[in-house]
Amino acid sequence: MKAYVFTRYQHIEPMQYDTPAPPEEHALIKLTHCGISQMDVDTYLGREQKVVPPKVLGSEICGTVIKINSSDTLDKLEGVNVAVDPVISCGYCNECVAGNGNHCENIEVIGFTCDGGFAEYVIVPVKNIYPLPDIGDMECFTLAGALASAIHLDSTVRLKKGGQCVILGSRPFEILCGLVLLRRSGVSVIIIDDNLFRLNIAQSLGLTCIYLSGGTLNNMVDESYFENDKRVDTVIIGSSQIQNSLYLGIELVRPRGHILFTRNIRNDECLESVSILEKELVITGVNLYMKEDFKRSIDDIAIHADNYSSLITHRLPFAGISSGLQILKTVSECMQVILVN
Ligand SMILES: [Zn+2]
């Protein structure tokens, strides 16, 4: 089988391996689609250094079950199209027993700690495969992990009925967060970014968007969108690409409001502790999702497939993985890039 291996920063090399046989309670999946996530891009570029090369990246996996090795009578799944939940929690550590599988002490993530989907085949635990409903094209299910994370984020956001929330960033994950939050009754969600292409897609999905065109905070934001003295209850800080996004977020949030991080803070950024103290802000983060969130995400994508498909802007063959990573790095007119077999 062919695999596209991350060998060092900015290098993905095609390699030939024997197709592996699945160990006990595992399945061999033939890839049909694999999304390229922001984590893949950050790893490839060296911004994220947790992945130890050589490794096959790719966590947004859809494919067909070729072989199952299980004591259960799961043979009937052979030939079935599935999405793969990349998060493998052990089920027996203290956090897993407490119901916090996303904080598992022995967590593995397919495509990061073990080989993933930038390949012809991938081996995954049987418990991580989800048969897909027959809705025609499977490609939108590559967003299942990102949507599951958005569903988990929704469960942590402190936002009352009638509250206002700002999301800084308009990449697929931020848009999915916006769509999930918008389902709460009476809540308004505003996406702020400096990428007009992505904002247009967000707007077509029903989200209120503000184009950030540089300059100082005072002229960054059209104040007519904001109620409550131009302050919002919750700010979700997603994009690292928006200049001064931390500063903007702290400025926009009301006293005792909630700031939620979905990414690491870069070394050249700093949290403004004076404002945090004066405003008595609540600051939290989110990490991955719970197992049931992934199942909910599959069900949700099956119902709203057209919406989710509109986030996919580029479809490339698996051999085009390096181009896909470069597109995500350099092309502004780009949202979700997937590999198609
Ligand atoms: Zn565990």
C-alpha cells in the first residue's frame, strides 16, 4: 500500500508498505476521503511539534471496511462505508472512569500519535468506526471530528438566552462552532475575521459576519452589531491569524464575561492580565470531545449534508497531499481541503 509519510518539517514523502493485517479488535479501512486539518498543517509547518516523524498524518478519515478482526460478530461491517473517530481513550484510567474520555491519561489520536489517513489503508480500533447513512456522497463526513469538537465546545460555553457571542476566526472549526451555538434559542453569534472569502461562506450558512480590515480596534468593528454597551457575553478565540485577536477578544467581552480558547497562545502574544482582573473574566479552554459527541455529529451531518459540503472548497487526489498543505498555508480563498480516492 502507498502512504504519504511526514518525514520532517515541510516534507511529505510517498512510501510503499505491505498492507497490514488488523490486530484483534481492529479493522482495516480503505480510505475514500481524508480531510486535511489545521493540526496537520501546523504539524507539517513545524508550528506544532508534538508529532514525532516519521508518521502518517490525517485524522479526518472516511473509508470502506475491508477486514475486521473481532470476537464479536462484526463481519457484517465488511464492505460498509464508515467514518473513523480518531480519538482513542483507554476506558480504564481515572479520567476515563470519571467520564472525561477527552482527558484520558493514555489518549491516542489517529493521525498524530499513531498512523492516520494520508494513505491507501489505515488500521483503526473497531470501537472507533461509525457506519455512515447512505446519503450519496460521503465527503462531508470528513468534518465529523471538527463538528464533534464544536458540539463539545457548545456544552462548555456560558451563554444565556438572548446572549451575544463573538467568534474570532472563520476556518471550518469556527464556523461549525457558530452553527452549533446558533441553535440555542435567542442567542446571536457573530463571526469576525479578515478573510472575505470564508466570511461569505459563513454568511451563506446564516451566520452574521464582520469583516476585519486592519487598523485600530476603534475602527475594526461595526458597532451597530453589538448590544449591551458594545460588549458581548462570550468571545471564542479561534484563529491565530487575526492580528491582536487576544487583545480584541478581551476588549469585546463584557465584565464577568467568558473567554474561551480553542488554540494555544503563541509566544509573541500575551493575555492582558489587567483587563482580566478588572473585568473579572472567566477564561476556559476546550480539548477534543466526548465519544457521544462524535455519534451526534454523524447524525447531524446526515441531516444537513448540503450545509457541511459547502465548507469543502478543494478536492485533491491523495497524491496531491503536499499541494493541499501548501494551499492551506498560502491560499486565502480556501476553507476545507480534502483528499479523495
Ligand atoms: Zn483513559
